[in-house]
Amino acid sequence: MAGLNVALVGATGLVGRLTLSILEARDFPVGRLRLFASPRSAGKRLRFQGDEVPIEAIGDDAFEGCDLVFLSVETPLARQLAPRAVAAGAVVIDDSSAHRLEPDVPLVVPEVNAADLARHRGIIAGPNCSTAQLVVALNPLHRVNPIQRVIVDTYQAVSGTGQAALEELRVQERQVQQGEPPTARVYPHPIVQNLFPHVDSFRDDGYTREEWKMVQETRKILHRPELRMSATCVRVPVPIGHSEAVHVELERAMSPEEARELLAQAPGVRVVDDPTHNVYPMPKDAAGRDEVLVGRIRADQSHPRGLAFWVVGDNLRKGAALNAVQIAEALLPSLGSRALTVGAQAS
Ligand SMILES: NC(=O)c1ccc[n+]([C@@H]2O[C@H](COP(=O)([O-])OP(=O)(O)OC[C@H]3O[C@@H](n4cnc5c(N)ncnc54)[C@H](OP(=O)(O)O)[C@@H]3O)[C@@H](O)[C@H]2O)c1
């Protein structure tokens, strides 16, 4: 297939850099590549397939001739840029929360709802990092035994907040080692040697926006608008890898053995579940891996149709960059024919 004209906005960020390396590692057919970041980074270069690609600030012609635009920037900027890219003729894959809940924007985790891509109108959203790994683990159970209720508690890595938060954790670790009080700028409190039940801002109903997003996004991806669900999101001093304690109530009783078998066969899942030998998913093992790790699978003794398990995933990979590239791969047949048509018209 001819290479596509690809733009990556937010190329210098945690998600952007990883998206670039995953595009390269998976041999995604890139023809022309344009990399964008803030004016602060303009003029720097990033390597891609042996070339040094310059980073540009976003100008008026940024998306001219682009087939595909990855948006890995904060929500307000993504909200501005996505319609511009679509107007220039590109398909947009947006990692931010700008468009996730819009009715005509598919919110996609390819292992779960790739079929939703068929109804896109230019913008496709990837979910919140905590939601992505959760639905990869819920869907194999849900497909055979509909989930009635989900309770999830998260333990979220600082890289989920981006480069500045990861740097803040490193600085605070050094400060503590040197006997200095840790200084917090990104978060309301020091995160080193600490944790807090506070991810994103608080809403009037007492939940945080992160918790609310997890619920709404899970409902949308699983096509279950009425799913009963509650989340508590906690930030922990882990660099990469979100962990989740999940309790589900199913339509019918399911044994842990059946759940383990379904999960073991599911795309994107790796069962890591041998607690008697101290084997269970941990962020240090999930970081850098594509699969979502699931373990501690057991009957929920508080409910006859309940299961409990523990899910860990790389928030930067399955939670954002890998998921975006998987969406792009799923779109390739339609993007490829579109690029060929445009090319033929131009020649
Ligand atoms: N981190 C995760 O685990 C995760 C998971 C799912 C979704 N997301 C979403 O993905 C997006 C990116 O997250 P991240 O963690 O990669 O953040 P990040 O590390 O803070 O990176 C932000 C990127 O945005 C760029 N940027 C800032 N202002 C800009 C401007 N005016 N024009 C163009 N580019 C600009 C930055 O460029 P400079 O380097 O020049 O400042 C940088 O490349 C966010 O919407 C986030 O919510 C993140």
C-alpha cells in the first residue's frame, strides 16, 4: 500500500513519542510525516525510520494533504484542532477527552468495538487510559454473560497526567532522598510516598471527572447506556501502569475458572494469576507491554453472581498510543483507498 500522509500533534509528549515509536515498530505505512508540538519545541527533531523529522508549531496549513492526524494534546486544543483537520480532509484519531462522548464520534477500543469505526464522520476518539484497560478485561465476560454492575477502584500512575507529572515524581524522589520537603506543582499534594483519591477535578455529585469519564466511556464502548457502575480513582506514586480492583455482577453466576478461560482466550489480555506463587499483575510488569494483565480472579463472596479481579495495563500504551495506532490499523483499508483516490486525482 502507498504510504499515508500522517500528522502527529503533541509529538514531544509522553503519548506522542510513544505513538511515533509504535508506528515505526509496527511498520505502519507512513508516506509523509509531519510532527507538531508547542512553539517551545519548534525546530527540535525526532527520529522516525532513520530520518530526523523536524517539529513544527501548528500553522494555517498544518493539516493540508493529510490522510490521518493523531491528536495527543490536551482537551481544549484537541477540541480546536480536530474540526480543522477534518475540514482539510483528514481522519482524526483523538487521545483527549474532547469528543469521546459526542454521539456521532465513535469511541473505540479495537479489541472490543472495532465495528463502531464504520460510522465515523472524520473524528474517532480513544478512551481515558483507565477505561481502555478496563473494557479490554470486561468485554470477554460481558459477551457471554452480560455485566449488570461494575465497581472499580483504580491505582493510577503519574504518567497518566503527562510529562510534567512524571518529572514531578522524579524531582520529589530526589528531594526526599536529600531530606528536603517535596514540592508539588502539578498535583495538589506531594505524590512521592503518598497517594490521593483525587484524579481530575471534583464534580458537584462528589465524584471526580475521571470517575465520571470511566463510567460514561465504559457504557458507550460496551453499548450499555444503563450499566450500573461506580468508580473511585486514586493517584499513586508509580511511574507507568494503572492498576484496577474490579468487582462485577453478572447476569448469571460464573465460576472463576470459566472467567479465567474466557480471559485467557481474549484478544489483548494476558492472564497472570498464580497467587500461591506470588504471581499477579503489577505495574512494573505491565509497563512496556501491549497486553492488559488480569489476575486475582475469584468469586466475589458478597454476591452470588459476582466476580472480583485485578487488572493492570500500561496507561501510555494500551491506554493511549497503542490503542490509537490499532485504530489507525483498523482504518487502513478505507484510508488506503482514499489516499490512492486522492493521489490519482492529483496526478
Ligand atoms: N498520559 C496518558 O496516560 C494518557 C492516556 C490517555 C489519554 N491521554 C491524553 O493524551 C493527551 C496527551 O497526553 P500526554 O500524557 O502525552 O501529555 P504531555 O506529556 O503533557 O504532552 C503534551 C503534548 O502537547 C503538546 N502541546 C502543548 N501545547 C501545544 C500547542 N499549543 N500546540 C501544539 N502542541 C502542544 C506538548 O508540546 P511541548 O513538548 O512543546 O510542550 C506535548 O507534545 C492528553 O489529552 C491526555 O489526556 C493521556
